[in-house]
Amino acid sequence: MQKFTRALTREIEVAGERLAVTFSEEGMTLRPVGSRRPPHTMSWDALVCACVEAHGGEQASAAEKVSEAVKTLKSGGERTPRPRRTAETEQLETAAPAEPAPAAAATAASGKDHAAGSSLPHLLSRLDHWLGEHRARYRHGLLAGASSSDLDALQSTLGRAVPEELRTWLGWHNGQNPDVFGGLEEDWHPMSAGEIAEAKKELDAEGHDGWHKEWIPFLDDDNGNFLVLDPTQSGTPVRECWRGKAEHAVVAPSLAAWVEHFVRGLEQGAYKEDPERGGLHRS
């Protein structure tokens, strides 16, 4: 019997809605294409039972029932709650984009690289400036920076100090509102300190093939794949961690280097947003 080595996703259209169907060793998940809400899931056992129960039943596929089912899918499945909107977040989503720091504006305008511009805080300022100019809606959906208590809780879960670059990253924005359409880079979404802690526990308990318990996820694609920091290596490089793969390659020598490569690409026009799925892909 040929088993799943990694999840397989395909798109279908039902009642006028495009749905992403993901098949894995555990079963099947369904969600509207581009949605960040938790998917509806069904184990293979439950799916087989549902098919048998529906066979010969009374108009199980009637149009009105299908329409209601799609509405339920769009509302999302069960999931551990993500950070909720706060008054500060609501203000952020409705306010005009913040003016960039003078240094960020100058760098974006000139396109020149300076030694100071390679620091992570400066790179994140440039990134904020670009998002405010070109993806304001997405920018408004990024949550406020992590608090000291958020970082302390994460440190408690890790059982070690939170890497300095990760503290800076989370202090920039502590994740993304789940109602916001799209990813930050490609289909990667920023994780909050709480989501990192939750995912770390699950990965350490179950793990991908080749997973190391020292690794720390910080971006996810909602399909069980992550960008992670590897504190066991000099400079704390960034790795891509994919389900079903035993080897997880280093894609940047540090978080600052990863952000710098991303920001340069943005400022040089190397990325294009997918209007249907919301990802921001390098062209």
C-alpha cells in the first residue's frame, strides 16, 4: 500500500466557492482557498462512515444542504484561540499607515545599502514602510508587538532564553490577525509568541522527520510547515521545515539575513501578490 509521505492539497469548486482539500495520513481537511481560519477536519474512519451513511439517504447532496455546508466551512473549524483583537489592534486596522522612521524612508528612497541598514530593527522598519505603502490592508492586520509577559511565557516554554533576534522580531509584530487574508512572504504567516509556544510543544512531542527539539518555529503556512530558527548553529540560521521530509535546509544564515533578503526583494520589485490566495511570491 502506498502511504502519504507529505500532505497533498487540491482545489475544488462547490456552490460557487473554491475550496482547498488537503489529504494526509490522518485524513482530510477543508477550507476556503486563501482562508486563515482553522480548517474543518475529518479522519479517514469518519470519512468512510459518512460516505456509507450518505449512500441511499434522502437527497444528501441537495443544493440547499451543500450551500449550508459551505457556509459552515467558511466560518472555520475548531482551534486553540489565536490572540484576540484588542483596542490597540482595532485602532491599528482602521488607522492610516504609520509614517516610516526617517532612516527607513531614506533607505527606501535611495535604494542604497549601509552598514546600519543591516541591523534587524532597521530592516523591520524598512519592511513596515514598504507594507504601509504597498500592502496597507495586510499591514493593518499585523498584531501589536509582544509584551514582556508574552516573551517571558515563551521563554518558560522553551526552557532557555529567547534568541535576541526572535525577541526583536516578536517586538515588531506579535503575529497576524487570523481574519487577515494572505501571507507575509510567499505563504508564510508570522506566528505570535503564544503560537510559537504551542507549535513548539506539538513539534517536540510528535515532530517532523529530522526534527530537532532545539529548533524554534516563527513562521507557518497553516499546513504544518514552518520556518524555524536553529540555535544549535553559529548565528542561529533559518531553516525550512517541511512535513514528510527528513532534511530541512538552511535558507539564511540568520533571521536578520532572511529579512534583509526579503526587504531587498520587495524594494527591487521582485515580489508580486496573488490576488486570489493572498500570498506574496517572488516573481
